[in-house]
Amino acid sequence: MILTPLLLSVALLAVANGANDNFKGVATLYGSATTSYRQALIWATAATVAGSSVSVVLASSLARSFSGKGLVPDEFLTVEMLAAVACSGAVTILVATRLGMPTSTTHALTGALVGAGLAGAGAGGVGWETLATKFAQPLLLSPVLAIGLTAVLYVILRATRRSLGVRRESCLCVGQESAAPAGLPLSGAVASVAAGPPMGVGLSVALEHSSECAARYGGRVLGVRAQTAVDAVHYLSAGAVCFARAVNDTPKIAALLLASAALGARLSALSLAFVALAMAVGGWLFSRRVAETMSKHITELNPGQGLTANLITAALVFGASRLGVPVSTTHVSCGAIFGIGLVNGRREWRTIARIFAAWVTTLPLGLVLGVAFFQLFQTL
């Protein structure tokens, strides 16, 4: 019975993580109109389950980091404290998800661990050096690396594409045009020619450079259509990001179960399976708000730009998982998209400012909630 609050808290945290993080790997597929929201979500869920399945082998050191060992004295790692950490992280992430803001599970859990540690052991019981070296440094450095590496790689890949004779194509959209709802502007038509109103609907021809008419690549590379090759690698890179994200996040959440002496390490595989299932459910049911923000409201993306962002994100997140370094998939994936915005000159500063505000407030909110939930569970 004593484990019920911990199990429920961890399940809630995993659902919240899935809701906020599950779509981040495939946001560029949806944002570049390479595929639909539903198809992207199916691919993200499948890759997430696969990544969670192998995380026990590839990222065991992350489980140790987020079990609280080294950050909080072992004697304070009680069921009540671990449940407080899980609840604090879950509430922090759910607030951001409700607002449609991508936030960091890593930051939320770090803040919650520190808050619960302060409430249970006092300031002297928190390993501040561990916090600075194993948590703060990689969390601050990873988005900067993502922005810089993505911008550099995209410039290189764009030059390579041009040297191979692969060209960007505009598209000519021909079809029936319906009037836009009141208050909503028509999107991006450069030219429109009415061709007589059959049944009250005009036939129009419009040259588009918007999401309604996605950019494509013409030409061939090694005998394969350039667009086909880009789409195939783009899909693979999106799957790699979701896979790497699951490898990085699943052990962090399962660590709260593994740290409980009442459960014991013998249940490691079962704990990971429990977390993976809850993450998949959260992602499947509640991803839409964050998906729209990341896919449509940071910068315009074409398939090549989305591919570039995914390659950098997958490399950084998977590399960090192998090294046991806690990085935020949110910060890396958003940083990569920010990098594309720097290069293409199309940036939604209002959205970027809101995302940064969510990032800045995540850790302190997790800390405050960690204190509050620890005191609540202690009282109960």
C-alpha cells in the first residue's frame, strides 16, 4: 500500500512527459508538410517504444543520476520523497503542455529533486557540486551546441545540394478556392486569377510559398529522386530523435521507482516497461498543443531544413545518453529549429520568447513544488 502513491506519481509523470515530449522528434515532419499529424504521431510512438525498450542497456547511468544518489543523501530517498519528486515534475510539465509550450522534463525533475532534498535534508543535504557539474553544465550547453551545429550543418548541406544540381522547386497550386473565415487572412498567395464561378466557387491559380504548398526538391542523386531521398532520410532522422529521446528520458523517470528500497533494482525491466507504456499513452492522447507550437510557430521549415535539425538533435541526445549526461531533448530539438530560423531568416520571436520563458521558469517551479509535495506526503 505504501508504494501506491509512488506508482501513481511516476505514472502521472510519464504521461506528462509523453504529452510534452513525444512529438518533438517528428515536429519537423509535420512542420515541413512531409506528412500529416496523425502519421507523424504513429511514427513517434513506435520509435519511442523502441527507444524505451533498449534504454535499460544504453542509458543505465542516467537512471543512477536521477535516482537522487549523489544529489541527496541515501537515507532521505524515501517513498514519500520520490513520490514528491514525481508529482512535482508531472505538474510542472502538465502546466507547460496545457499552454502549448515545449518544456524540459530534465529541468522539471532536477528542480523537483533539489526542492524535495531541501525540504527533507536542508541546504547542507543537497550535493551542490554534483548539481553544478552533472546537471547544470550539460543542460545549459546543449541548446547552444544545437543552435550552432544546426546552423553550420545546414549551410554545408545546402551548398552540397546546390553543387549536386538539386534545386528547390516552387509549386503552382490549381484548384477550387474557398473563402477564408471571417478574421482569418488568406495564406501567402502571390497571384490569384478567378476563372468563372461554377456553383458560386471560383477556380484560382496561385503561386505559393507557404505550408499550404510545401517546397520540394527537383533532380536526382545517384539515380534516386532527390525528394524521395530527402523524405526517406527525414523519416529515419525523426525516428532517431524519438528513439534517442526515449533512451534519454525513460531511465530518468524509472529511476524514481528503482531508487525505492521497497521495490529494489530487480524490477528494473518491469519499471522501464511501466514508464514506457505511460509515456506512449500520454504522447498519443495529449501531444497536439505542443506539436502545433514546435511544428508551425517557431520558423517555416522545408524538408531539408527539418532533416538537418533532426540529425543534430538525434546525435546530441543519443550521444549524451551513452555518456550518461542529462541533456534536455526539448532544449536540443528547439535549439536545432532555432538554428534553422537563424539561417533562413524566418523567426517567430514571440513564440521563441514564450518558449524561453517556459524554460526559465521550469526549474524553479519544480523546486517550489518539490518542497510543497514533500511536505504534503510527509503530513499524509
